[in-house]
Amino acid sequence: MLLSCLEMERVYHSIVSTRINYVTAQNCNNLKMAEEQKKEEEVAIHGDVLETILSYVPLINLLPACFVSKTWNAAVSSSLSRFNKPKPWLLVHTQSIRRPHATAFFAYDPRSDIWLRINQKQPPQHVSPLRSSNSTLLHVLHPSNFSFSIDPFHLTWHHVNPPAVWRLDPIVAMVGPRIVVAGGACDFEDDPLAVEIYDISTRTWERTESMPATLKDSASSTWLSIAANTRTVFMMEQSTGVTHSFNPDSKTWYGPFDLRPDRSIYFSVITCVGGNLIMLGLLGDAEDVNYVKVWELNGESLEFGKEIGVMPTELVEKLKGEGTSLNSVRVSCMGGFFYIYNPGEPGELVALEVGEEGWCRWGSLKNAAVGDRSRVAERVVLTCSDVGLGEIAKLVGSGNEIFTLLKS
């Protein structure tokens, strides 16, 4: 009879406990070693059976198994590559709207289908609003400095001089080794469309050609959807679909491009996966959403390749939350995983997984980081990152973070 997932995990923990006890006993007397060896032989599981059991174990609990023995280390690696591969994590950051803007950190592992709270002994306290961009970049802009973090768990923050032009709501995007900061300038600045580029390797800012004049009424992150790959940043007006692109290497703007394959789209956002642009559009109107569709655009030409999928009606209703309308959505993604949410009702998330063969799988999950208090007292910021055992080892090795399993 097949074991249930819960039974599999119990067997795993029993085995790990016994194996670790056995390894520790190597330094004890011969009698105790013999007793532990007997236990070891009683629970010895190898090959596909062991790897199958490991495939049911949450990723965070697999790290200790790697240190039991070389055989177990190999079994963990084989299980992750053959049976249940790691999937991109959704990382949710909540920030108090009251100074000093204390933050909390949550994570969702889709491979294991669990939510975690990452308890930080010294959580960062930013004096300005925390924002995300490109799905992986976190940043904070203050008159005295510009802070950003790009590693998966945002363990490391870089604090540099701010851009020369003071901005309230700029577009911020990471393009290769550069961070582009554009628009969002204060009213007293001479050029509201100013663009500056920060080079991470040289740690210097450079002023470059301003944004196109056609974007003067929408040159902020409130009105533009941003996507970037290693060469180009794309900026789309969410209400019209008009899009421009900017290449930091040549410092050249391109466009405008009309990215509306359907005239009934009233709101759209973009994101990048590999070299292609992905667009999600709301069709109909805010009070009566007909469809939520996802398209793929090919390369730099921005030609529409194919329609990836249509969100099921019941999931559209979940995105609305307690409201009766759907004015906008946001997307955080990595690889073929997309997490879609309503910024006005962030308690429900819609997940989309797109396979290399073209299939797509829709689902939904409750945002464990959001409670009644969060809706009125905290800002919710989402990022998405590839997380494997190496990243978890770095998190545990930092000495500051402890996982707490949350109820689904």
C-alpha cells in the first residue's frame, strides 16, 4: 500500500534522526556504536525508495539530510533532479506604513506547498517605502541614499549615493549590471523625464537621454508597467498598452509600440521570461471583467507570438476579493511561474505555471502574509526568486534567520 505524504515525511524524519544519531556515535565506545549500527541496519533505505521518500519532504527539511552521509547527499541531489524539482519561491515583504517602517518577511515554496515566516533577528527598518521591480529587485529611495538588494533572500543590502534628480515615484529596473532610474521626479525638478543609470561594477551614476516626451503624463511606476531582461528595459502604459524600450548600452530609446492585440483590453502589465516579453491583459471593464488573458511576445521585435492562456472565471472572482471590480493587477514571476495579485486585495494570489511544452496550469493560494491588520497598516511587496539548497544553506548560515512553518 502506498504511503501518504504525511507518512512519508514521518518515515523520513525517523530515518534522519536515526542516521544522525549513528554518525554522532562514531566517537563513542564500541558497544554504543554497535547498537547504533543495528538501528542503522533496521531502517536502511536506499535507491529509488529513499529518493521517492525525499521527494515528499519540504525543501527546508532536506538540508540536514545532506550531511548524514555521502550516500544521502547524493540521494537528495538525485531526488531533486528526478522526482520533485525545486520551483521558484514567492517572497512577500510587509512594511509598516508608520515610521520607522519595520518589515516582516514571508515565503511560499510551491514545490512543497508551504508558507514560511522568516524570522530575522535584525529586520531592516527603512525610513522610506520599500518597492520591488523586475520581480527580484528590492529598493528604497531616500534623499540621502539609494538602497537595493538583488540576492534571492535579500540578505545583502547595498547602500549608495542617491541619483542627482530627486524622485518620489520613479521607474526602477535592473538591466544586466546596471540599474535604470527614470521619471517620477518632483515638481520642482527641471526635467520630470530625467533618466540616470547606476553601474554596480563601477559604483557610479550617469545621466543619459530623458524619457520620450509622449510619456510625460505617465512617467512614474504608478502608471507604467516595467519589465527588463539583460539588455533592455520595457515601459508600458497600463491603461493604453503604448510601450517604449530603452537600451542602457547604446543609451537609446525605441518606440512607441502598440501592444494591444485586443481592443477590449482596459488594463495590461508586462514581465520578462528569458528573452521574451509576457503580457497579461484585463478585457472588458473594471466592473465587468470578461477575461484575463496572457500572451507571449517574441524577442526585441515585440511581435505577438501566441496566447498562453485564459484565467478561469472562478479565479478572476478570487482576484476581486471583497470588491465588485478589478481595476488593476500586478505580476511577480521567475522562469515559468507567475504570481498574479490585486494590489487592492492582496489576500488572494493566482498562480500560473507554464511548461516548456506550452501547457499551463492555473491555481490559487491564500497570502499567508496578509491579515486584516495588513490591509490597513502595512505595505505588501512581492518578489520571486529561484531557491535551492544552496540558497537555504546561505540563509541558515547567516545566523540571523529561522524558519517558522505557517498554516496553509
